Amino acid sequence: MFWKIVGALIVIWLAFTVLGFVVKGLFWLAVIGGVLFVGTAAYGAIKGKNDPKRLRP
């Protein structure tokens, strides 16, 4: 469940970032989307490291 939420947020932030770069007047949206994308990815990496359900190599 955790990874579904993190994955959905990453997709949403990535879409905001792309939309912000495509529409030149919405550059602020690209900046916010990029910051949120990196933050969500970092949060997922930190929290997911201790996930007991994660498959171990």
C-alpha cells in the first residue's frame, strides 16, 4: 500500500513538472513539481529501506 501511494505521488509530481516546462507561463509549476518529486522519492527510499515486506536480494 505504501509503495502504491509513493508511486502515485511520483507520477503526479512528474506530470506537474512536465506540464510546467511545456507551458512557459507555468514555470513555477515545474519548479514545485520537481521539488515535490525529489522529496517524495527520497521519502520513499528512506521509509522503504526498513520495510519488512520488501523482497531481499
